[in-house]
Amino acid sequence: MSLAVPDGTGIDLPPVVASSAPGNSAPVRWGHRHLLDLDVVSWPEIELVMQTTDAMREVLARPIAKVPVLRGTGVTILFYEASTRTRVSFEVAAKNLSADVVNIAAATSSVTKGESLVDTIRTVEALGADMIVIRHGTSGAPYLAAEHFGGSILNGGDGWHAHPSQALLDLYTIRGNLPGGPDLHGRKVVILGDVLHSRVARSNIWSLTAAGADLWLCGPSTLLRGFERWAASLAEVPGHGRFTVTADLNAALRDADVVMALRLQRERMSGGLLPSLREYAARFGLTLDRLALARPDVLVMHPGPMNEGVEIAPEVAVDPRSVITDQVTNGVAVRMALLYLLAGAAGKAPEASGG
Amino acid sequence: MTGRQIMTADEIRRATIRISHEIVEKQAGTAGLALVGIQRRGVPLARRIAEAIAEHEGVTLPVGALDITFYRDDLSLVAQQPLVKGTDLPFDLNGATVVLVDDVLYTGRTIRAAMDALVDFGRPQAIRLAVLIDRGHRELPIRADHVGKNVPTSREEIVRVHLAETDGEDGVDIERLVGAVAEPVAG
Amino acid sequence: MAEAIGRSLVASADAEAGRPVGDLEISRAWLVDPASGREGPGDLVVEDGIVRNLVWLDGADAAGVDPTGVIVAPGFIDLHAHFREPGFEDAETVASGSAAAAHGGFTTVCLMPNTSPAIDEASVLARVRSAAERSGSPIEVLAYGAVSVGRGGETLAALGELADGGAIGFSDDGAPIRSAAILRSALVYAGMLRRPIVDHPEDPILTDGAEANEGLVATVLGLKGWPVAAEASAVARDLAILADALADEPRARLHLTHLSTAAALDLVRHAKAARLPVTCDVTPHHLALTDEWIAGARRWAWEALDGDGGALSPWADGVLTAAPYDPSLRVNPPLRSAPDAAAVLAALVDGTADAIATDHAPHTKVDKESEFGLAANGISGIETALGLVLAAVDAGRLPLGRAIAALTSGPASVLGASGWSGSRGLVEGATADLVVFDRSASWRVESTSLSSRGKNSPLLGRELAGRVLLTVAGGRIAYEAAD
């Protein structure tokens, strides 16, 4: 159970007592009004998302890939950062659930005139939004939005902090492709690259340690700043566990079950953390040679968009072991599941019981 | 079963057989028929009806399963019963006469949702409804073509169908709830 | 427990704030007078705004009077506050800031020059002083002049003119003195004028884009780290330059403001042992709060220390009770780790830190109610300073006498070297300048209970012990509790 902030903003707080028992999960409810990060989501709730995603994939396989469950629900997609794939993924997901979708790309709206985030949220709410999917360049922005919004906030990525829907679709993709079944206990998962600036890495830390995976973070030492301290702290947090932080690429890749390469955040890099992209590619780029250190049936992943030739070699991106396109497909299904569960948790007024 | 039993295993069996005959009779044969069970207990019922028809007509009708979770009109139920059990319709609906099968017919909202779901998969020529129990209190203009047993109930009572495939035994019981209006049983 | 304070007004009352205190009789309270080094049960009688009688009680008279009830101390001195006038009056004015100071028990406040225009000319300084006079508040308002023109760091401001106009020192605060060459010249020139240079020690290149203290909380929350070295390296630079400047001008003096790290305080400790003329202050929020609060913890800094003096993890301890990313916690220098906060307290205990200064930084809601990384830096802290300091005293982390000294005699001696003619003590024959507070009474920090226009305090909604009952400045009442 997570604690809710008592003032009614619906912001849940860690810790969550999560069990990572493999296999069976008793029917469980989704208990969160918002999805801001995975630090407050229990393992049974994560499994519920996985199962709901299965059902959404079945919907996507239909000739008419649409269900009416969110009919009359206003979903506003508010992206302060340029992103085509995630924004469209959310829009498609919301439309597949028959929601009324408003898509705001902040660069073209009054936000550029200096309208504050709080003002924008209030305006969007007044215009009928029941749920807001928000992406923002500053860590923590979705929490501010949640404090001023009566509906549900779904974090589509904030600064370096969190990208919960990405971590969940990563988990779904791993579970769906892992040889030997979906149980991640003891399976070696490596996140490789610019960890320091990566919200994908941070959210994956919460979900993969909750899943019991043997998680490794690897990259140049300048891009691993602070994570060793977190690894030590997380070992003491109920429902999670330690992870390994290293700049030794060979040790990280050896016998890995999953390798996730992160985009080198060129646009976020400042202060000279790396000599050059060329040097990064030479020392840490995921090439076929390096991939050979992992298990032969290793899964290759990348949250996209890729800098081919930098963090990942083009041959690796199209290798049969790459499940990168699965990630994109699964992204729509996972987001449909999340919109569905969040809408249920927010709960419209019940009509007469069906039967 | 904790309540008062209103159907025994034998009575269920006989009702199922009668319904299977009625379905064929109404269609004047088996051509074009397909059975679609509504998750959860409508599915084993649909299979039993199909088996009975196969026995007395020698024809195996297609059987599908329909999950109406995403077609309900009440989002607050999502929080309580979010789990989805799956839809599987392994045949072409277009031009078919689909007989929806469910265990209990109550307000009619489940059937409305089921019809919405069905038409997303294709355009049946006709849709009919077979239920084991009709307990009254319709809120929508929906009626069953084939009924196992009509049971007058009050809104404070809950009707539970048990089937061997899902609950380990066959039987139907009815129980009065204290201080609550009967909610639909999960599935 | 002290008995009730008896008081009668003799002189005529003009306005509410600022009326002469007239006669005041305080019996059986706990008096603290760091200037004389004395502390204990006592009686105090004020007549016509002058301290007529100060009696230290002992024996049977002293029975039952202890430091848990009403305490009388000299009026507090704040070496570092921002009253935002001229230029940012939406956030605070000299008048509202003075009211806030009085509510906090402060009777002398030193204002930083980062107004608009900056106080880089005598005319601007005169504006601030006349605003203080017009406010009618008896609080003594002093001001620093800027070190550089417009605080731009390129050329020296009119230091002599500013000194003549009453500036008590020079600083470019909210910014560091970026140029080492300017710092060197300023130290020498100001030394000649017998004024200190006050530096806000920060390496702006290391802090470019930084949002929170570099550490576990910044890592987990995805905030850009503010390294300890940004403060420590700036302090080291300043001390080295001071050493050279002394050769040109032996009267050169450096005061380092709002030190927040063990590393920086260690450097000052060594410099003082080597007899360098350096002084420093620390803020109440750096001794009582940590970067954990940004993650949503609400425990005091000393409660977040493990057995070895290291920092506990708020996630491991399950102590998160508030939503994360509260922008009222964004401050420069940032809230640090628990060990750094412990070092701040240790520096107060051993005298490395000469004073507690609030760095009172009021902001409008517009500037503060935003995303954490985009929020303005600063805590509105002059009214909550005493409460935070007493929390440390209550927890046994800071002796009461040292705490009061850091608020009175410590800053007084820093100012005294600039030719400030005031004093800060409970002395017979002196004009009454004192604060009376009740350690057993608490008050709730709310936007309605704060006199400052700046409601940007992370303590909103919290009860603080040590309710100020009366503040007397220069023989006049500056603040009086409603009951």
C-alpha cells in the first residue's frame, strides 16, 4: 500500500511493499489516480498492467482496432518537448479507446507566450480534460500538474526523472520475448549508455528491480554519476534490490539476457562529459562483436530514436535478436492499458449495475 | 453454495438440452448458426449447448468467447474488476446467426455491451440470446429468446450460477444480501 | 516557568509599531546575554526605553525558572537579508521586511544590494534608507553596497561613496564575485575603507543549470547536481586571495556568507587557525533541513544521520510524507546532505561560524509556483529562523547560549569591525534592544501568520516552538504578540 498525500492531490508516496513472487497474482486493483513514476506501483499492479496489455493487444489485432471504453473521456496530450513517436503512440492509444483526444504541442500554443504550467493545466481542465498525458523538460513537472488538476495525470516523460510508460512497455517486451518464460528473477538485464540523463533508465530501475532482475547499468564513469549510491540505497528498500553499476563493458555484457542501449543524449549533454561521440561509439557502442559476449539468445532493445553508429551499430539494430520494433508496437498496447486503468481509478459516477 | 438452491445439476442439464433443441428449432436447422458465450460463465454454457446440438443433430457449431470488459458503460467497475479474460471469435461473423449465451440475464446492460462488441467484429445476419436464468429487473429493452428458468427476484438478492468448469460443481443458488443492492458478479 | 510579564505604558502611543516601549518589567524570566557570557534566571526593568535594572537571580528566587519557558535575549542581528526594494516590491518592501524581521525577533537587518537598480551608488542606498525611515519601523536597517557596477563583476562600484553613504560592507550577492582580480582589488580598497567584502562563494561554471545538492536525492529525482566543490573551491579561492590582499592592506577583511558544506567550513576553520581575517555565517535552513525534503521527507537534518555520521536514505527509511519537488525548497546554496548540516551545527558550536544569518529571500507566487528547476531560488526565512534554531537546541544539537550568541554577539562583532556603533547586550543604562520569546509556546506557520510578503517557506503548515512575544528595537516596540 502506498501513502497518499493527505491533501487530495492524489499524489502517492513511496514506499510500496511489493512482493516479487513469480507466477501467480491474485486479482488486484489499480490503486493510483496518477501515473507519475513507478516508485509507488506495486509488483501485483505491474502484473495487472501486463495482463491488461495482453487484452489490448488482442483489440489491436481486430479488424476494427477500437473499443468504446473511454467514450466521453477527455484525454489531453500536452507535450512540452518535441517527440513524434511517443506523442503519436499516446494519441493512437487514446483514440483506440474512443476517447476524445486533444493534442497540444506546446511550441505552437500560448505556452510560448509565457503561460505558466499551472495556468495551462487549469485551462486544459476547464476545456474538459479528464486525463492529461504530459511530457516536460523539467524533472518533477508532472507532480506540479497533479497538484493543480482534478483528473488523472499520466507522465509521458519529465526531464531526466521518469518515463513510466516506457519502462512498462520495456518490461512487457522483455517478458514476451524472453526464452524460458516471463519470470525475470535472476535474469541479467543491462542498460547501457547515458544513464545520467536518462529517465528511461531511472524508471526501469524501479520496475526491473521489482521484477527481481539482475540489473546492470553500464557506461562511461562520467555518465554513471551518483548511481552507485542509489544502488546501495535501493538494496534496503522493500520490494526492490541492489543493482550493479560499472564502466566495464565486458563484465556488463557477459552472459546478459537483455541489453538495452540508451540514446546518447546529445541535446542534454553539457559541461563536456564526453570527449566525442566517436570516442563513445568506439568504447561503448553496441556492436555485433560486443553483443557476442552476451547469451546467444540475448534480446536487444532501444527506447528510440536511435543514433545508429553511435550507441548501437546498424547491424545490431536489425539483428534478428533485436526486439526494438516490438517495443514500438507494444507501446500502443501498454498505453491503452494505462489509460484504461487510470480512467477506472479516477472512476466516473457509477450507473446502475450491469447484468 | 451458501444460499437457497433453485436449480440442481440435473435441472441445469435438462434446461441446457431443451435450449439446444429450441435454438435448432427456431433456425429450422443448424445452417448459419454460431454460439458466442459471454465471459465468464457464458462460455462453458455455450460449449455445453454446442455439444448437445452435436449429439442430436450431428453438426458441430462454431463456439466463440466474448469479453465485454471494454464495452461496459460504467468506468467505476474498472477499478473493481479490471482483469480481462479475453475474446476469441475463430469464425467469420458476417451473415451468421449468432446466439449469445450468458448465465444470468438481469438489467440487460451486459447484453447491450455484448452486441456492441459483436458488431465491431462483423455484421451478423441476426443475433439471438440464450440464458440459463432470467431474473427480471430489465433496464433496457432486451429479451432472451431462450430461457432455462425464469426466477422472480428482488434487487437485494443475488443469483449465483455454479458450473463445474469454473466452480467445480453445477447448481444455482439465490441469497439475500444484507443492506446492499445486488451488483453483477465478476465475469 | 516564568511568571507573567507585567507591563505598563507611560509614554503616549502614536502608531502601533514603533511606539515607545515606555516602561517594561520582566520578572523571573531566563535571561541570555552572550556579550557578557551570562545566562540564567533574572529580572529586567526598562524605564523610558532604557534598561534601568538587570538583576540576576539566585538561590530561592531563582527556583523554578529554567530555559524551557520565557526567554529574554538581546535583539537578533541578521547579517544577510533581501528586502527587494527598489525594483521587486511585489515580493517585499523595506516596510514589510522590517515587520517580518520584528516578528522573527530581529532588531537589526543588513540588506543585500541585488535590488533593481542595484545598490551600486550612494543615491540608491539613500532610497533604501529613506524607505526604512518612512516605514516607521524601529528596526535598524543597514545595507551592503555592491562590489561591482550593476553587480556585473567587471568594474568596481563607487565603494568610497557607498561607504560614506552608510554602506556597512560590500557584496555582489545573489551572485559570487566572479573575477579573482576584482575580488583582490575590492578586498584591498574596502579594507582601506574599513569595510568587509562579503562573498557568496559559488563557482558558477560548476553550478550551471544545477538544481539540487549533488547526491542520492538529486540522482533519484533526476535533478542536476550542485557539487560541494562549487562552494569549497570558491572558498579556497577567496581565502588564497585574501592572504595576498593582506600584504597590500592589512585591514582587508573577508566575510563568507551562507556556508553550507563541511568542506567549506573546514577551510574557514583552518584559515582562522592561521589568523586570517575571515568570518562567516550559516543559515537556519542549512542547519535544520536537508535535500531529503525535496524527495518528500520532513524530518530534521539530525534525524537523518546514521550511526557513523553518514546520511540515511529516505527511501530505505520510508519517511516520505510530502509530495516531492516542492519549489519552496529550491535555494542557493542548495539544501545539503545530513552530514553537511551536522557540520554547520558543529561550526556554530566551535565558533567557526560567527553568526546565523537568514538569507531571507521572499518571492512572489508567480516566481515560486512553478516546476522545480524553473523556480526562483530562495526561502522566506526571517520569521522562522528562531523556530528552526530552537529545534536544534531542543534536540540537544546546539546549546542555547551558543544559538543566541550566533544571533546576537556573533554578528555584532562582525559588524563592529565595520565601524557599526551599535552593541548587542542586556546592559544597564543601554537603550532597550531585546526580544522576548516563549520556548513552551508554539505558533503555526501559515501565509496568514507570516508578515513577509514572501510566503515561500517550506515550513508552511508546521508548528514551530519559540513564539516571539515582544521585540523592542532602540527603545521602541517593533513587534508585540496579539495576546
